Amino acid sequence: MLAPGKDLPLAVRDKEAGAVQVINIALAGEGPDVDRSGFYFLVDEDHTPSIVLPMGLTGTYGATRFHSRFVSCSSSVGRLGCTVTMRMPYRHALRGFFHNGGRHPLTLWGWMQGETLHTSVPTEELHSVSGGDQYEGQIMVHPYQEITLLDVDGPGRLAGLQFFMDRHNDRPNSNENCVEGNFRYYIDGTDNPQYESSGTEDYFGSSFNFQDAPYASDSFGVFYNRYAGVSGPGAADDQVSAWRWHHDDSIHFDHHLRVTWQCGDRGGPEIPVSPAGIAWTAYYYRSAPTH
């Protein structure tokens, strides 16, 4: 049992170079408490976490099974079992923790498996940047607003993105057309994006408001989708939680990378009239110092 607000140390590695390769986790508790939990890692001289892996964005609030090349989960409300394959290198030290960010105790079974590299020093460092959560901490994005999800200096490469969106279509004069908004990559200080998706669901390999979710491929998929197809008072909020890895189609940058998402698409066939609430975690590798 892990009390609310407490950390459980899971791994301490000192005076070696290595990488955490696989995380296995199983936990149970109140649904929102499970969602607000997560892993964090202090790498080398870190005093604040460089890597945070939130459990909630995996869609623990909906009963679903999800299996891809990098993530495999099975969950119901308040219960979650996941295996995450995400290479987290360290040059000489690593400390890993599980954090209960909820309001009640959690029952936790979990362990980490890692390979130790004695003959080579990692050439990359994994980092993450998070925004919001799927409950009170949603970040509201208004029609046609473009919000920055990641803004980092390089050299490096984008590793992946977890993304949650609540359409908030249960209100008068609302709709769900923020889903037609695009992801954009601005590489090395350019004013125009080198990449722009054709819609939120398209970026995660889906279409038509994620109606085929949940599903998974090797590199992208949707953990959870609630799609009512209606809006206005009495409608259920449409929500989606998706994940995409960029291991097979890496986004490299020499000096700078900015990743954004826009609520709706200017000039598109559908006009957003109400805001969306979002949360996300972006993962990126940065080239490690040579010394």
C-alpha cells in the first residue's frame, strides 16, 4: 500500500552506465487516484525529474486492452496493468520512483527491468515535458488557438507523444470540431512547420473522430475513446487518450524543436465553436555531452 502523496523507490543505480529498458506495473485503487499516479526518474545529477511517465494518459478510466510494440496495457476503472518499453539511458546514476499523486492509498505491484552497459556510454538523454491532467488540470484551448506542447533546444530527436482531449460537448452551443486541429513541428527556428498533420485523429493513425478506437499498431494507437456523436446538454463528454512513438520515423533537430497543436483547422470544412480540454506528455532525446 502506498499512501497519497508518497513516493516508492523502485531502482537505484550508481557508478555505472546503463539503461532502463522495461517497466512493468500493476496497481489498484480509486479510479482518479490510479490515473494521477506515475513514474519519475532522476538521471545522473538531476535534482528534478527529467522523465515523468503519467499513468492517467494511458486511459485507465476506461476498461480497455491495448498492445503495441512499446506499450501493452489492460485496465478497468481503478485497476491497471501495463508494460512500457522505453529506453532511458543514464551515464553513471539513476533513481526511479513511483508516485501516488491521488487522494487515497494505492495497492501497487511493480518492478523495473534494465540492462547495464559496462562498455559504452549512452549518446542520448531521454527527457519529458507534461502539461495538464485529464481531471481538474485540463488545459483549455479555444477555437483556432495554437498551443505549444514542446519547446526545446537541440541537437536531439522527438521520441513520442501522449495526448488526452476532452471535447466538452455537453454544453449549450458546443461542438467537437477541435478534433480537426493539427499537430505541427517547427524545426530549427523555422516560421513554417516542416510537418503538419491533417487532423488530431489522423496523427494517431485513426479517422472520423477516433470511431475505430481503441486500437494499436506498432508505433501509434488509442487507449481510450468515448464518442457520443452528439453535443449539447445531456450529452456525454467525448474523450480520447492516444499515444504515438517516433522511433521508426524520428523527428531530428539540430538546434531547436517546437511542437504545437491547434484547436480546429482554419479553412477546414468544420468550424470549432467551443474549447477543448487537453493534457499531454512529450518525450524527446537530446544528444548527451561528450565529456
